Amino acid sequence: MEIAEQHAGEITVVEVTGRIDSNTAKAFGERLTGLIKDGRARLVVDLKQIIYISSAGFRALLLADKLAGRRCRCRGSPRSTACDPGTPAPRLDTRREYRG
């Protein structure tokens, strides 16, 4: 598994290549939670180059999403991106949402 990051303003695109399995899921999850803890809670996780994701990989995504939700008090739905000014949005989005 390889992970690359691109930063565009408040948004961080995390591109993953290869397999996210029981051997790599811990590193994947630590990378996502590390970004969130560093204030980069508005993530786009690009999984189009992965060839396999196990339940451990999905768990890492869910835990990161849960942590991102705790980093911001939002109005409305917990999946809402409408946050108080200056606070990161609490969700992991698909890259398609950011294409023009």
C-alpha cells in the first residue's frame, strides 16, 4: 500500500494505491487519524487505485470518520458540512464531490 497526500486549501486528498488489508490497515488508519488530529479533518479519500480493501480497512475509514465528526460541532445532520467558521468539516468525502 502506498499513500500520497495533496493539499488544496482546507481539503486534503489522500490517494491510496494497492491493498488495504490486515497488514496495512493500521498504518492507513493512523495516517488518516493523524491528519485529522493535525487539523486536516476535511479529507477526500481517493480509493480508485486500490485493488482490495478488507474489513480492517473499512474499520479504519469508519474510525477516522467518527474522529473527524468529533472535531467539529455542526448544525443539522452529523454528515453536514455546515460548520462554525474556522472549524474543519467533519466528513470523509468522495473525490467526485469536488470535481467541477
